[in-house]
Amino acid sequence: MAVSCLGGVVSIDKGVLYVVATPIGNRNDISLRAIEVLQSVDLIAAEDTRHSRLLLQHLGISTPLQAVHEHNEHKLVGRLIARLQAGEALALISDAGTPLISDPGFQLVRACHRHGVRVSPVPGPSAAVAALSAAGLPTDRFRFEGFPARTASARQAQFEGLKAESATIIFYESSHRIASSLADMSRVLGPGRPAVLARELTKLHETIIHATLGQLSERVKQEPDQGKGEFVVLVAGAKKDRERLNPETERTLRLLMAELPVKQAAALAARITGEKKNRLYQLALEWRDP
């Protein structure tokens, strides 16, 4: 079966599980391909049919729904695999964003691979990546941790294990635990660690706050509205320990930085001192943007 779509033709193959990303907030963020797939499959496996039905009604889609969530997924996998093997096309969606990313669906996708059933992604929104793109923290390396542990002791132990992580760290958190999670992050990772609190992304009350962990913790305590909604917390990675430069080399670099652009200062300091230019440039950037 093939259905038309702006920009081309979307091919819907039988016997395939389509893993479809849906909006994390604004319903209009759904892709044209996702709409066509949801219209054309035989069944949509949804984390919460009540939530998903509102989206489908908004889009004018009447495809049958089946609730598949963390409490019943293991019971339904066999039945869904049988339907796929019989030639039906199914779509898997979560309440918001990309399925399996801190959402159900792993058992079904793994079973598909075990039984030779093709799985095809229909990419789209993900709260973690959306927050990272707007956070202003390094994006070259990041570590997605999902939701922190529920209990304080387990949560603090989890953060202890991340103290030396140099990549940007991404967490999800709920309104019920955001205050306690931020307090624990501040206590374990350090109140001065740069971080970003992204709340209600793509929704009416979207806020993205850049501060330190200590400042974010205090703000959520003092401003009740900042503790409501769904959260992505992004924490800057730990700075790697580096061998200190010769004091005279540091002095030379600082003097040149006071008069020249960073790149030029680093290049000239390298010529004067014999130190590697890239090392001086990275250090100069850290001094300029602490």
C-alpha cells in the first residue's frame, strides 16, 4: 500500500512495526509522514489510549487503538507479533515523543527482531534532543540518563556515579520530584555546576532557565510555578583535569588575551612559549567562558 504525502509518497508495508514519534507538546509538531503512517496502519499500539485518542481526533485519524504500557506489554507481545506475522501493519506510539526513550515499547521491538519482523522508525520529536538543541551546553557528547532513581539514597548514588562524567548529562523529571532531584544534584554534583532547566517544552508555559544547579534548586523552591509540568534537566559535564601549564606560559597567554582575540592570542602565545596552539586555545576559551 502507498499513500500520498506532501514531498513524495509514503510506502506502508504489511507485516511491519512502525515506531512513530509524536509531539511532546504542540500537536502541530507531528510530521506529515507520521500522520500518513498512523492513518494507514491496521492498529496503533499506544501507551495511553485516552491521551493518544485526543491527538488522533485532532488529526482526523480513526485507526483502532490498543493500550500497550509497562504493566501489560509483556502479556500483549505475543498477540501483536502474531498480527504482524499475519501481514498486518502496526504503529507504536508513546504519550509524547519517541517511543522507548524512557517510555514502553522495548519488549515489543526486541520481540520483533527475534521473530524476523521488520521494525521501521518514523522519526520526530524527542524531549531530550529538543532541550539539548536549545540549552546552550556542549552537544558534541551527551549522556541520556532518563528519570533519576525515585528514592533519595538511590538517586544520590546515581549522581555520585556521574560526578566525573565529562559529557553533558540529560535527565527527565516529574513535578513530584523535581525539587528533591535538583537539591540532590546540587549537593552531589556541586551547586556551582552549570545547568539548564527546560520545562513544558513546546507548550504554552515553556521555560528554559540557564543557571547553576544551586540556583535552579533555589528557584524551584521559591517559585511554585517553576515546579509544575514536565522537565528536562541538562547538566554540564565535569571539566577534565589537565596538567597545569608553566606559570610563565599562563601569564603570557593572559597578557595576550587582554589585547587580542582568543584565537590570535593562543597562536602568538604558542609561538612565544613553544606550547601546543590547540591546548592554549582550549584553555583560553575556558578562561573566557568559565
